Amino acid sequence: MKTHSRWLGLVVFALSLIVCQQARAASITGKVVEVNEGDEITIFNLNRNVRIRLMAIDAPEPSQAFGAVAKQHLLIWCTTKWCRSSIGELVSTIS
């Protein structure tokens, strides 16, 4: 009887690992080719441009005060760097 309960416990544990795995979104990687705003960039991925909004950045719009300055700082910081973004999300990180 003990061996049956051990096997049952092992099977339940294995099934819980399979079922409860975290779903991972597909990600895209590309080189930064353009800075659209202070918090939005365009990357080049698979012969096409993809527009991405950056995570945890709330920059002013271009028409607002310091909008052009925010865009210039982002341009200096991320030009020619690589970016990875998860598909289905609006945000990404730059490495």
C-alpha cells in the first residue's frame, strides 16, 4: 500500500511540474536603428522594422517640454545596441 501511495505522489508531482510550467512568450531581438520618441525605439529584425516601447520609462512627448532632450539622450544611450523584446508585450529591455 505504501508503494502505491508513493507512486501516486510521484505521478501527481510530475504532472504538476508539467502543467504548472510558466508559459514563455516568444521574443524578438534586433539592432536599434531609430529613436522615435524618448521612450520608443525601432529595431531591425528579420528584414523588417519593429517599433517598441521601452519598459519603465515615462518620457515627455515630442511636443511637450524637454521632449526633444529626452529623445536625444535616448539616441546617445542606445544607438547601435541590441534590443530583446517579448512578443505580446509593449515593453522591452536594451542590452
